[in-house]
Amino acid sequence: MRLPSLIREVWSNLVRKPATVKYPFKKLTPSPQFRGRHRLLKDRCTGCGLCAEICPAFAISLVEVEGSKTISIDLGKCIFCYQCEDVCPRGAIRRSDVFEMATWIRDDLLVK
């Protein structure tokens, strides 16, 4: 890059607003297609196990809670492909716009 074009580039960026945001203080909303943390609607889940069968990362397992079967999703294993959402006949698994999942405790990554 030649010096005059470099100076022109620097000058044009001095008057332009920055393209970044100050993340922890200002948060952008993700797009509707964003694949965030799973949201499990327990009242719709019948415990059929189709989501556990289709999961390529084996992140979904069937667990028995109070005499009925329900699913447990391990977000530590999940690859967020959302095939489980596509295959669920009752729509019990939904995507959300939550993307902040950092934790020190592994059990916090379980969606029950």
C-alpha cells in the first residue's frame, strides 16, 4: 500500500464511527436463526427419546424423574446443530438467544 492511499484510509476511518460495541456494557441482540442455549418445555416432552437417538454428539439422554421419562441435555457435549428441535414431534426443545454459558461448574451446563 502506498503512502497516499494509507493516509487516505487512516483519514476516512478517523471520522467514521467504530464497528464494534463495548460488549459487557452494551449487548447486541442475536438474529432469530441464532443457535443459543436450549430451552426445554417440560410440559410438552413425552419422553419418546427421538431427540436422544438423532443427536450426533450423544449430548441428550433420557432420565427418569418422579416416575416419568424426560430428557437431559449436556451443553458441554452439544454441538448446537438443533437436529433435536427438528425431530421433536411436540416442539419440547426450542432454541433461545442466550449465548453466555461460561461457568466453572459443569453441572450448570445440564438442561433438565
